[in-house]
Amino acid sequence: MMKTFTLSTALVVATAGFALAQENPAPSREGGYGLGRTALPEEIAAWDIDIRPDGTGLPVGLGDVYTGEELFVDLCSACHGDFGEAVGRWPQLAGGYGTLESEDPVKTIGSYWPYLSTVWDYVHRAMPYGSAQSLTDDEVYAIVAYLMYVNDMVDDDFELSNENFLEIAMPNEDNFFMDDRAETEYTLFTGEPCMENCRESVEITARATILNVTPEQEAAAAAEAAAAEAAAAAEEAAVVEAAAEEAVAEEAPGPDPALVAQGETLFRQCASCHQIGEGATNRTGPMLNHTYGAPVGVHEGFRYSPAFQAARDSGMVWDDASLTAYLMDPRGFIPGNRMAFRGLRSEEEAAAMIAYLRAAGGDAE
């Protein structure tokens, strides 16, 4: 009885609602559905938050690198790392210079993105993860300023605002251009195919025994013999080198292995900007080979800050005392330098870091 009554009541309400809608239809433009209403100006403004490359849409505001660093560490570093180096599989935001033509390009803000407006818009629209659009305009300016800093685009005293926003050119901006495939490629694939000067026959001259390699030929045997000879020579050289290293180790004991291991762990927070060891190159920061015992700021090919140049000109040398002071307080020891790292927590950590740097190839030649 209750089910019948409830169903009957629902049918009455639905019928009445339909009749009311028929008597009072919503206003409709021609071809519309007669639903909804015109959006209010303030409703449109709430959605209209895109920023264009010419600065259209930018709000008034400003933010500096130091403020941006604090915000980034608190709100963004869990995914992107303190310096934009990325954590796990989250996107890397800094570095990647010179990789776009390689087999494994690293497309970061500094190496790839074409417009600063894209950075501002994305941070404002979608970040921080889980709390999108919770940042104030000044906070967005500050975080974008810090992202520019870790990509070596500005100095650490830089302040970004709506007034100087258009003065910033992204490093890869000139490599972007309007899509011209309709003119340059489409016509090549839509015309009549060329059927002239074709081969009369196709002949198979060799077959690959493995599908993902080239056919076996006489050159393959020669290459294999050469590779075996090179491997034997390398093995002999390794034996000689190991004997030499053992002799050196007997003459002068090296650093405490436990201390070196601790320093290697600590160095992981530096690896996004610095490299050390065989094949090390300059990145956001200089490579660190042959640093211990050398003058400050002498690695060739790296653009040092004016603060580092002044330290070098003063005769400063990297030894235990100077490295310890710098690693514990980079900005306090050499004021005005561009290193964003806040510093190690103790002299013990600094000693471990120095031990690792020296063990990994950091001693001056």
C-alpha cells in the first residue's frame, strides 16, 4: 500500500512539474533549448583567468625569489624537489639545457617552455597539487620568480611583477613557430603519387639472423675480433690500474669509507645541479671535479655570479675551513651568490660531504 502511494505521489509531482515548465518555459535564443540563463559578469570573470604571451590577463602583483623559494619548498618540493629536480616520476622543472636534440630530451621550464605566461598561468590555475587556485597573485609571482632563478634566468635578488613581466624572454622561445604543416607538408601527401623512375625489380641480398640487427656480413666478424682484442687490452689495463691503486692505498690510507658513504647520501640533494666524477659537466651549478684545494670559481665554461668572481679575485681557496663554512651557510659565507641550497645542518655533515667530494674526484690536480 505504501509503495503504491509513493509511486502515485511521484507521478503527480512529475506531471505537475512538466505542466509548469510548459506554461513558463525558460527564455531561449533561436536554436537553443530553453534552459539556463545568461552568465553574470562576475561569473564569467571567475572563469576567465588565462594569461596570454602579450601579458593580457596578468593581474597586478609582485614576488621575489626568496619568498618564492620558501613557498616552493613548503608547497611544491614534495613532488618537484627543492630545486625543481623532481621527485620520483613527477615532472622536472629545472635543468635540461642542451638536451632537446638528444635521444632523451629533458623538457623543463628553462630548456623547453616558450612563454613565461604559460608558467604563470599553470601555477595559478593548477597548483599546488590538491589545492589548485589557492595561491594569491603575489604568491604566484614569487613562485614563478623562484622557478626562473633555479633555471639560471635571473639572479637571487630578482623581483617579478606585472610591470617587468614582458621583459623576460624564455631561453627556448625562438625555436617555436606557427604550425605551417598545411603549407609545407599537406600538399606532399595529397597530390598524385610519382610513378616515374621506379625500380623494375627488388632483390633480397641478405637476411638478418636476428630481426633487430643488420644482415650478417664479413665486416661483422672483423668487428667481433676487434671488440675481443679491445676487451683484452682493457682488462690488462684494468689489472695494471688496480695494482697501482692498491700501491697508493698502502702508502697513504684514504678517507673513512663510512664517512664517504654518508657524504654520498648527502650529495643526492646536490645532484640536480652539480655533477662529479668521470664525465661530469657543468649544469645549473658547476661540475665539482678538481675543486678541493683549487681557487674559488675557476671551472671553465661556467658563468659564475659576481659574488663568486669577487671571492676568486680575493684569493679564496676551497679547503676544509672554507668548504665547511660554505656548505653550512652558502648565502652567508659568500653573500650574493646564486646557490639556492639552504645549507647542511652540522659540521659533521660538512665533513662527510667533503670526504665524498674528495673520494669522487674532487681534489685539485
